[in-house]
Amino acid sequence: MTTKTEESEFGLLYGSEAESQATRRENFERFIHALEDRRDHKKPVVVIIDAAETGMGKSTLGIQISRRLDPGFSLGRFSFSGPELGPIYTSLPRGQFNMVQVDEPRGLLSRGGRRDEELQYIISLLFTQRKNRIGTILIAAQKEMFDSLILNRLAPFWLFIRKPGVAEVHRSWRGPNYKKSQRYYPYDRARISEIGFRSLDGDPFFESYLDLAIRKNWEFFAKGPGNGRRQPPPSPAAATSGLTGPNRVKPHTESPPPPPEPDTPTRCGRCHRTFDNPHNLETHIWAAHGGPTKADSSQRKD
């Protein structure tokens, strides 16, 4: 029996209509089969996941992909910062495929040198993942936090969760189609059908992950913003920032963007995501929607 390849699976994704959740679940299986083909042929398996807003299931989707590709995926495979990722990579057994999930690295929330240092550390580690057969899920509030990683084409796939349980799939361009001088990210602008994924509320593994993430948030807040000095403990709402699940708080986790210039477009007219400058808005419109329309050009600051 012939095994379906990555290209044949994506051929179905590009051509199908995702009007029902049942069809989206079928598309999820196709996407997993495409990743399995890359895994079996020792190609890089790196996926970026972001969402329209917090609490829509980025970690949920990442866990489901990781567990399908790596049955041995465990809590020890989660990294919440660049420095945590190095020991995880080096401790994994060689000779078999392993998945790692980088869950909203805290250093990327900083500005200036610390952010660049965190991102460069992650990029350096990703260059080793093909040789060591390590797949990586990269989760962030917005994919732009991984900008230089994306521009170096280290993430072949980008999943954008537009609503809970539904994600758009984008694949990086190949060959000479993309040049770094272009102002948009190197992902296809053709529409790929959406994939559907289920909730993990009540799943014991997911509940253990949430406890781990809460503890990491407390540790991050206790250290203070980049100076290493201990600060007063955060409120429970701050400690559970960005997490989902029963009885958990879902506050906004992103730092507030700087105020835009008057009459400057800062919000996408189709998915209503906000951006801190027109360049990022234009990048999003090309990457997520295939280009601007009259509605986009006329959208103004609320």
C-alpha cells in the first residue's frame, strides 16, 4: 500500500472546503500525515502557532500535534525560555524522533537586547534539530515575535488559530520565490483549508501542563523584569495569564502596544487583530489574507 506523502496531503488541503467541523478534523489528520512524512524522511518539523487573541488554544493544539508525532512526549519536553530549551535538547535520546514545545518564551516579551538574545539562542538550537531528529512547536502571542527565525526559513509551517478549535495552515515558500528584502513573511498566500482540533479540558496530561505553566509564570514574575531581584508575588490572575481550562482566569498577556499615530491603520478589517504599526499590519494582511482590499485600506484607528 502506497504511503501518502507530504505533497499529496497538502494537495488535498489546498483543494478542499472546510465548511464543517467534521471536515476540519479530517484536514487535521491530513496535516498530521504530512508532518509524519517529514519526520520519516528526516526533514525539519518546526511549527509556529499563534492566535487572534489569548486563550484560544495555542498550547492545546501544540500538545495534540506533539503527542501524535511523538508518543513519548512528556512534561519534561516543555520549555518556557531559551535557556531552558538547551538542556532539553541535549538530554533527549538519539536515534529516535522527539518533540519539544517552546511555550511563549518569556524573554520574547522583553524589548531590545534581551529579546534579541533570547531569539538568537532559540535559532542556534534549531540549527541542530535536524541532525538530532528533534521536532519543535513554537508558540507565541503573535508570530512576529519569531521574526528573524521565520525570515531564516527555520519554521516550515505556521498555524494561525482564528477561533477556538479552528486553525489556518500556512506553509513556507520554497526555492527562489522569497527574498528577505520583501516586506511580508515567507509563507504562502494561497488559501489552505482550515484544520479543527478538540479541547483538552479534563485531560490529565493537559491539567498537569497547566500546573507546570502556572508555576513557571510565578517564577518569572517573582524574579522581576530582567534584573534578577525578587519582587512581590503576583496576583493569581497574573500567574494564570494565557492559560485555559475550568475556573482559570484568562487575562490579556501581551504588553500594550505603543499608541499609533493619528489616522494610521492599526487593525485588520477581516480578523480584527490589532498591530502596533502599519508595517506589521501590512505583513499580516499579506500573510493571513492574501493581500489588501478596499476595506483594509480604509480601516482606521478605533
